[in-house]
Amino acid sequence: MKDWTAVCSLDELPRLGARRVARARGMPVALFRTGDDRVFALLDRCPHKGGPLSQGIVYGDGVACPLHNQTISLADGHARAPDEGCTPTFACKLEDGRVWLDAEELAAKALDLQAPVAGPCAKAQA
Ligand code: FES
């Protein structure tokens, strides 16, 4: 049996948009709301090069990553062909106008995945 935790109301999640849920450890979870008010939760990390999916464009039941425009399925986290890769999904439900996530998954899932390093990474010249 899952230990559900309420993270926001449906009204706080924009239609065809997203918001981030911070975790005590690990990368944030991105919540998505489709045009027909379904909700999904993915790790906020594109499987391609780690782009922030929460800043992508939601259409249908997918999100287009803001970095290189790969489309990720909100239902299973898989990149749509011809692209490859998968980002972790989180159990999510909508009940009584609130969005709920599995507390155990929030605490323990995908803690090994890191945020990408942005910007120049050149080492200082001697
Ligand atoms: S990082 Fe998302 S498509 Fe490249």
C-alpha cells in the first residue's frame, strides 16, 4: 500500500504546464498537467542530456524538452522514436482536487541521477 503525500492542488498546476517538487535528496520531480487535466510526474531530467523537463512544452501526453526538443512520454518517461532513453516516472494521482505523490518514491527513487553541469567547464589555464 502506497503512502501518498499531497504536493499541491490541481489549481496550482497550470494546464499544459508543470511545476517542480523539491525533494530532501535527489533531483526535483516535475509534475505535469495535460489539457484534459491528467497529471503525471517525472524526474525533472531529460534522458538525453539532462534538460529540465519542467520547462518544456506539454502537448497531448508528452513534453518537448526545452534543450533539444526531444519528446518524452508523460506516461512512461520514454523518449519518442527515433530518439531513445527514459527518465524515471513517479506514481502520481489526482484526488479531491489535490495532486498526490508516493512518499516512498519521493524519498528513495532515482537518487543516483545528477543534474547536468551547465556552462563552460574549462579548467583554469596554468
Ligand atoms: S537534453 Fe532534452 S532533448 Fe537534449
